[in-house]
Amino acid sequence: MVRENLVVMEVVTTKFGKKKHFQISKPLGVFLLFLFLGCLIATGLLAHNLTSCPGGVAQTEKLSGALTENGASQTTQNVLVDEIPTTTTNSPTTTEAEAKADTNVRLPRSVVPHSYKLRLIPFLQEGNFTFHGEVRILVNVTIPTNNITLHADDLFIHSVSVTDVGGNTVSIRDVRGVKQKQFLVIDLDEEVAAGNQYYVYITFKGVLNDLLQGFYRSSYQENNQTRWMAATQFQSTDARRCFPCFDEPGLKARFQISLARPKDMTSISNMRKINSIPAPPNLPDYEWDNYEESLPMSTYLIAFVVSDFQCITNGKISIWARRSALNQAHYGLEIAPTILEYYEKFFGIEYPLPKLDMVAIPDFSGGAMENWGLITYREPVLLYEKGVSSRSSLQRIAHVVAHELAHQWFGNLVTPTWWTDLWLNEGFATYVEFLGAYAVEPKWKDPDLFLVNELHGAFGLDALSTSHPISIKVNNPDEINDIFDRISYSKGASIIRMMQHFLSAEVFHKGLNNYLNNSKYSNAEQDDLWQAFTVVSHQSKVLDPDVSVKEIMDTWTLQTGYPVVTAVSIPEGDSLTLTQERFFLDKEKKADDSSWWIPLTYTDSRHNFRTTWMRKEPEITLSNVVLGEGDWFLLNVNQTGYYRVNYDTRNWHRIINQLRKDFEVFDLKNRAQFLDDALNLAFSGYISYDIALNVTLYLTKEREFVPWNTGLDNLDYLYDMFVRTAHFDKYKAYVLHLIQDFYEELGFKEWAEDEPLTVLSRMDIVGKACLLGLRDCIIKAVQLFQNWKNTANPDRDNDISPDLREIVYCTAISDGGQEEWDFAWQRYLTTNVANEKEILLTALGCSKETWILSRYLEWAVTEHAGIRKHDSARVFASVSENPVGQDLAYRFLKTNWNRIRTYLGPSSMSLVSIVRTSTAHFNTEEEVNDFKSFFSRKYDEFGVALRTAQQSIEQGQANVKWMKTYFTTIVNWLENVRR
């Protein structure tokens, strides 16, 4: 996976407690069952009469007999549970103290699923966004037990029955829920024996929520009409919001799905559709779609969409989208087969499903989701409109498509046993996406871009003491969702990249292929992967026989943080002393004895190249190093290792001199490394800021995107610290001096022959020039915006380059007032291109009018204001990046905390983003202490954003210390450097 106002179906007053036990005769049981089904039919008929998009239940056999075999339905006794909601209180048999003490949220393994038959009917009409369903689960009993425990959340359970495979009823004593664990427990009157199979049959209903979780609703405008659709997002623990199930990744099963839909709509699911069966005469506009049984898969990968979308197809791949947006799907359909074919060769296994659907959904919580055979996307990461979407969005689409296609093998074919190893999914998909995207368009130079897109970002978060290991024990859903972060994705990808380099590409590929073949259609843990690599490594003699990949990689996955390797040369000597220690954002936090197996690579000005290991040793000596007068050396060639490097002062000065004399002696990746390492080492107190800032001096000559992006990203930190101070002019003058020549070379005009990375460089450099107030940049941007604004049809005629639109829009809105803002807002409301909507949303946060920004934040969490729920976080991020809006965003977050949580949902990942961006720029004790106080008062409400809040506090405290320690030093350097 690449990271609304709930319509309450009915007032919940029933408590989820133990029911009084009573016996009923078989005839009465059958009568009650048919009475319930009759009520269900009546509900469907009522819904049908209230909507132009009908939904309902046609006949009794549709919900009961349709899933039974050999007449079992005639002997099944259903326990009717009076529409008990699965989200109320615990059973009275579980005390509050016991519930808090019992932190084990894993399902028991006494009963495990073999296969599911799931039938669902979504109602897509105003006022009745509900779904009805039934599931029949064939389970295997592995240990004798007197209960069957599975998951259910936000569902109303109507009836439950259990039978053996011969159709004989198993008596049910009670049906109860455990709220904290989201368990549905079926207590039996008799013990069921190990080795036997049983059918668990449950009927239920739920709400098609607007929180973008589970089975949810989405809407869009088509021909001035609101069109509704239903879609799914189950990762990581939301399949249980749609149907009762064994909702853990390790409990794979086969699924046979049937979906009811209006005839004027379509449905799609993981597998191919077998047939469509008309509904009975009393529901003439309804049909059932029946799908092939799936391969063994985890519940979080189940998916279905009911909509009036249309599709375009290329071989086995289809892309679905809104009718008016379908013409934007061609680029995605062009690249997907190429990437799929590349992965089939890379993984050594053919794509195992007969088809692959990709769907662009208007409302979607993450970037995309890798559901097996049915990948769901947010619109801007799949759709591209030439002449409107930026060229950089092509790269974004290629990366997201490549990421999700990689999951079809790594995550879907082989799935981690538990979320502890989430990084196996996301780290591998993140690394491999760069290979897949590079196979589509080599001009993007994705192997180089890995540094700025993944590695350096992971370093930033992983330097915090509040970071976490890649492989981490998680329990409740909030903890699981909390680790969908840069550690699992970017750090995971970075250590895989490092491993491929020290194992060699050949060994890496062979070990990976063996791992996938050994565990396909099943589950695995990271130790299974390490074992596969170890076997091949020993066969190929890449590693010594007494060294295992596990021994090496456990130091990277089971420990928090990463090392800094300090290299000190001995004057007049022939050796280097190398030491390792954990790198902290604050060097004084050194009470840590972590050590790593570090693959070291070395080169120098005499073109010597060497490799060796630090085997968790705190110090080693590298002998036979010849360094003459002026000779430099460097470690971590091409920054393939996940560690920082510090040098003695003499070598830093020699590197700086070489950069200013002839920087191209160093590979561009190492130039980026020097910039990133030096400025972060200075921040943390390892080296002086004079050295770090002197490294940036050479940038006036640099023309490659990767070093420039790294330099600007690190200098942006100084921008955040200086922008609200009296010395901002000094910072601004220095950075404008660095970019002046490059800005004049790039300019606003684009050329057809521009390389892709030139486009990215122009976006960076021109954007920085306008942000820092370069008059030429502002005049040009404002003029372009005004020309657009004055056209007869601005929604059709926009001559601003798509790659510069965000810069132009932001600059003009910042320089203008309400008129410019309102014009851009109207363009946002009317454009049909999702990428353009994102750009406009970001630019609208650039206003300097505090009342406009306050209103914008208000609209971001207001129903029907025009901003989709998944874009609320984008609004907060944009306002927070604006110096005028930083305090506004944080104050709004505090004042409207309960409202934001209710609107987005307390487990929404958007809440995580809003907390992060709204607190990102604290650098005074007052700001940090205020947030600490707020966090302390609301601690129990942060949930999925808990770790993010702790990280914000740590970063804020580091910023405060930085201001006290280094601010004056840097002011002095900036004053002297231009003299």
C-alpha cells in the first residue's frame, strides 16, 4: 500500500452481553429464520422504492440456500441475536480490569478458516448507505475447543449457526463480543473435536461508511449528477468491518464472492466473474455477480467495487475509472504490462491470476492498495492528462504502479505471518518499484533518485530516539497502522538495497526466487528470507561459511536507528581508524550500546577501492592506506550502505577543496552524501557548522538534480529555523546566491529536449527562487497567472507549463489577495483532472491572508465544503508550510481536536499526517511545551498518531536546542561568507 460523517443506520442501544439461554424447537427455529429473511427482503424492497440506484434482497434462497450445500439449510438452527452491534461493550463475563490486562489480540489457532463463501448487497442511495450480507466459512478444528473466535467490527450480527459438514447442527450457547479485541466469540454447548470441519454461517449488516475504511461509499459528479459507488480498503485490519472473518494475514483461505448490484452498474472483485444472474421479478433492476474462487489469500487483500465506471483493457490488464476520466488512463495501461513482464522475469514466477484490474477511486485513504487482482488507487496516482498533468506525475504514476505490482508477489503470493514483518511487504515493494519504474523509463535515472526519495528521508526519522525497529511487535490495530511509516517503507527499502550490494545482484535474485517459490500461497517471516539468502550466499561463497545473513541483517531489523562510522587517518601513517556508534539527532543521547554488521566500501583520490566488514566491532583499523599531501578518501561508495560517515577535520577540508576544484571527480550520489551527512552531522554536534556549510559552497557549479535536491532539502531546515527571525535576510541572500546562475540557465521556459531530471531541477530551483522573493521570478509567475486568469475560458485555456503550475499558482496567490484565491478555488472545483486538483489545493495554502487560511482549514474538515476527506491532510500540510499559517494550523488542530477526529475517524492515517505537519516547525520552548501539555491531556485520544506526536515533541526539543546552540554561529557564517 503506498499511506464521513458516519451515517448512523440506527440508534445503538443494545448492549453486547450474554443472552439468556433458551431452547426452541426445529419448526420454530425454521419459522424464525424465514421470518428474519422476510424482514430482510422487506428492507430491500423499501430501499428499492426509495432510490434510483436500487439495492435489496430478492428471495429467501438468495441469503440462505444460496450458500448451503446438500440441503444443509433445512437442518440448520440459527441463533438470532437481535441485531447486536459489534462495537458496544464487552461481555459482562469480561471485567474491565481483565480486558485491560489481556493485551493479546491474536486469534486462537484452535479453529482456522479453510474457505469462505461471501454474499453482499450494498445499498447506494441517500439516507440508506448500508449493506447486508452473509458469510459461510468452512473451518478446520486443530485443537479441541468449545468456542469459535473470529473478528467483527462495526457490524450488526443478525444470526449465527454452526453445522458439521454433514449438515448436523452444533448447539450454540452464546454469541458475544470482546470490544477491545474486535472479537466475535461463538460459545458452543459441546466441544468440537480436532481434525473435523464445520460450517459457520452468519448473517449481518453494516454501514457503507464515509471514513474510507472497510466497505465504504464514495461519490463524484457526472453530468451534473451525484454518482455513488462502493469500494473497499481492508489493510490492515478492516476486512472485519465488512464481514465476520479471521482477519489476520497468517490465516489464508480461499474466497468465493457474490455481489448484488443494480443493472446499470458493474461490480469487480479479485477474481474473474463467472456469471450474472438476474434478481427475482420483485427486484427487476438488480443482478447478482458471481466470481471464481480465489487462490489462498489473506483477508486484507480481498476487494470489490460496485460502480458505474468504465474500463479500457490491454491483454489481461484493465483500468477502470469515471467515464469522464477514462481518457486519462492510457499511460497507466501502457506501462503496467511492461512492469508486470519485468517482474515475472525478476521474481522468476509468472503472475498467478488470470486477470488484473486497476481502479481509480475518487475517495481513497492511501495512495494505492495492492489487493490481489484488483488494485485500487487514488485518482492522481493512476490518471494522467497530457497538457494538464505535470511530467513529474508520469514518474509518480510509474512508481506507484510498480510498487503495487511488486506486491502481487511480495505480500500477496507470499504474505508475512503477522504485521511484525510488515516491512517485508513494504520495504521490498518500495525498493523494487525503483527497478520496475526504471524498466519503463531509464531516463528518470531511478537508481540515483533512490537516495533523495527514500534513503535520506529514512535517515531523518530514524535518528530520533522515538523511532522504532523495522521488525517490531505490534498488537492492536492502532499500533499496526502506526508502523506504516518511513521506517517500514524507506528504511526497509534501504537495507534491502544495501543487502543486494553486499550479496551481489546474482545471489540476491536467486535467493529471492527461492524464498518466493518455497513460500508461495503461504506465509513467511523474515528469518525464512534470511535462510534463503544464506543458502545461496554459502553456495556462491559470497559469505564465509560461519556467517549467516540472519546474523548480519538482524542488526538492521531488530535494532532502532543506524550507525555513524567515523574515519580518522593517522598523520604520516598508513592506516585509518574506523569507529561506529548509533547516530542520534542529539549527539548527547549516546547511552546506547547498539552495534551493527556494516558493509564498508572505501575509495580515495588515487582510485583505490576496497571492501570490508565491521562485524559489530566498536573499532577496526584499515591498513595499507596511502594518503599523500592533499589526498582525500571516502567511505560508503555511492552511499549503498545505510549509515552516515564522519571524517577527521583534515579529510573534510580536503573533500571541500576537491568539490570546489573539480566536484565531478565524485559520483553524484557521493556528492549528495557529503551534503546530507555533513549538514546532519553538524545539526547533531558531530562536526562544526563551518565545515558543513562550506560543503554547500560548491553548489554554485552543480547542475545535477540529486545533489541539488539534497542540498536544498537540508537548507530548508535552516529556512524553517530562520524564517520567523530578524536574520532571515542573511539566509535568503546566501541561498539566492547559490541558485542564481542555475536559475538563469533553467528559467521558466521548457524545451522538448529537456531531460526528465532537468524538469525536476527547474521545479526545485525556480520554486526556491520565488519562495525567497527573487523579483524576476515573482514578476514572471504573477504575469503568467494573470494571463491565465484573464482568458475567456480559464478552465479550458491554460498556457502555464504543467510542471511549473504549483510554483506559479502559489506565488501569485501569495502575492495577491482574495481575488486570486477565489479564482484558484473555482478552478479547483471545476477541473476534472485529479493531479491539477492536488496542485491547486497545495497552492491555495500559500495565501498571506490569515482569515483566508483560517477559512481554508475550516473547509478542510467540513462536510460538503468541496474538499475530499483524503485531501484534508494536504490542506493542513500546505497551510503549515506557509510561515503565515504555521501557528494557525497548530491552533486549529488544538481547538478542533474532537471535531477533526470525528470527521476523519480516530484511526485515520490523515490524522497522523495532520499532527505531523501542524507541529513540524516548532523551535521555541513555548511551542513545544504547549504541545506537550496538549498531548498529555489528550494522550488516550491520539491512537494511531501517538508515536507521531512523540516524534514531533522530540524534534521540537531538538529544534529549540539547535536555536540556542547554533543559530548565532550560522548567522556569523552567513555574514562572513559573502564578504
